[in-house]
Amino acid sequence: MPIQNVCILGATGSIGVNTLDVISRHPDRYNVFALTANNNVEKLIELCQVHTTVYVALVCTESAERLSLMLAEAGLATQVLVGREALAQLAKHDSVDIVMAAIVGAAGLEPNLAAANAGKKILLANKESLVMAGEIFLKAVKESGATLLPIDSEHNAIYQSLPASYQCGTPLSKDIKRLLLTASGGPFRALSLEELHGVTPEQACKHPNWSMGQKISVDSASLMNKGLELIEACWLFGVSPEQVEVHIHPESIIHSLVEYIDGSVLSQMGNPDMRTPISYGLAWPERIASGAASLNLFDVGQLNFERPDFERFPCLTLASEAFNMGGTACAVLNAANEVAVASFLKGNIRFTSIPDIIRNVLISIPVLPADTLAVVIEADRQARDLAELGIRNIQH
């Protein structure tokens, strides 16, 4: 089997770093062709010193200039590109076989879409591409013949529990009854609504099971991450929100389940380690060693499940409503959430203000057909502006 070239979009985040860890275990199968980041020069130079890569790209011009100097001082010949367009350029590069789509948030949409249009094997760890532009993205995948594999642990678990012939973006067969999407519940699972009013960004970023970035950690704490995953599941597997049931599973051992009409329920289990779904995506349809520890059920002892509390965590309901509204509603939901979370992380609003801001933006912007990228991007812009205005009103 020839060595495959990998482009990692969002290389300095937890998914990117874990992807590089898996790749380093299989030098006979994978080569790091390109790494991208926003502006984390220190982490990127560290990665370049360990992994020989042809290209790196940063969004920030100043950071790219700094990195160029550091690479020269280290005697590395890696070429540096700059700007958001550079990310798309690398994602569709003729020499790239696999694209790990690990940029957090709306910023990942355009380079991911470039990879889809170019017919790449896409390991999708950026749920926002489907949340914002599911119809456009899946159309590009189908028309180009790209291979789409979900990397979020929950969607990867569902994919592993489906028939081997299943392709993402197509409706499930009639012998499948529903999808059971698990959620850890985050760090605030047991807190009352009153207690949630006073939680801090530091508390929200301390996830009990997973090591993740700040934004996704807050999303996990508010259950908006599960709401976005609900939308992603609907696009990936061709189902409605009514066919997806969220289960709070604090241990994060069962990553999701598929119920068939005969009563069988298939699941994928494993320790909470993102190297498992990453290795699955890299090697699909084969399997390779990931570095994840073996699951010891005797140590786990028991597995618990709870129903989500929609009153304390209304983001789940908002996500379901947005998907059913259709069109640009999900792009509006995502944009408002990104702005609200960023404001919470800065200490400008309360944790419980996040869903209030999202709800107000969602009902204030008309829903349009999300049939072009320009329409989606404009809806995203309007939602961000309106969310910022709502935050200023709260502060005043």
C-alpha cells in the first residue's frame, strides 16, 4: 500500500495533536504533508521539528512571519503559507490523500468544502461544516466522489454500528429504528439551575472525561455540543431529530448506539480517547493500532444513563428546533453560540445567558434557503452582529 499524504486542518488543537500521535505510530502508511493553525506559532514549530512536513499555513500574517524565521533558524525547509485561502489551497492540494478537518467552529467550513469539492478522503471532526451548510457540503461530497468519515466519537460510534455498506449522507435503511446519541453531561450535570448562574469559565473548561479546547468544553457544559452533534447526525445519517435520542452517560464508555427494528441495539465502546476514532478514520476500511488503552470493564464497574434535563440545558431544544426550521437557521444558531461562548469565556456574560442570546438571535433573523455558500456566510455574519448587540445590552 502506498504511503498516504495527510493534511491536518487545525493541527495545534487536541484532535490535530492526537492525529499526529496516531500517524507517528505508522510511518509506513502515512506522511504528514501539511499542517495548519490560526496563530499558535510555538506549538506549530514544535510539531514541525518532530514531523517533517512540506507545508504549514497560518491564518495570521504576523504569526506566519514569525514561524518562517523560526523554521529558518531550525534549519527546516518547510514552506509557510498565510491566510484563510491558504487553508483551502492545502486541503485541495493534488498531493493530499487524507484531510483531517479539525478546525473548531465556522472557520473550518471553507477549507473543508474545498476538500470535499476536490474528492478527498475527509475525516470530519468539525461538526460546524454540516451544521451550517449540510446540504451544500454533502452535495459536494457526492458529486466529487469524496469519502466522508465522521471523527466525533459519537458519530464515529454510530458509523461503526451501521452496516458496512453504509455511506454518510444517505438515508438509513428501514431496518434501523433510531440512533441513541450519548453525552457525558459535562461538568455541570448535577448542578441546579440556580447554581448554573454562578459557574465560571474555568469550571466550564474542566471536562470530567475528555481533554478538549475551551470552546468545545463550554459547549459540552451547556450541552450545545450535543445539540450540534444532533444536527450533524441528522445530516450524516439522513434522519430527523425525532429519530435521535440523547442519553446522558457520565462514564463516556459507550460512545453511541444504533437500534434496529428487531430489537437489537449495537454500540461501540472504548475508553474516552480520540485516537480510537481517528485511527478508524485514517485506516478505514481497515483498522490499525491507535495507542489507546484497552477497555477494562471490571475497572469501570458500572455504566449509568440519565435523561437530559431540557430546562437546565435548553441548548439541546434550540438545536432541534433550528434543524426543523431548516435553511439558514442552523448557521444562525451556530454563529450566535460561538459569539456567546466567546463572551462567556471573557467573563462578560453568565453561563446561563448563552442560550438566551442564541434564542433571541434565532427568532430575530428570517430563515432563507441555505442553497449557496454566500447565503450561509451572510446569515452567519448577521447572527454574529445581532448576538454582539444582545451581549452589549446585557452588559448595560
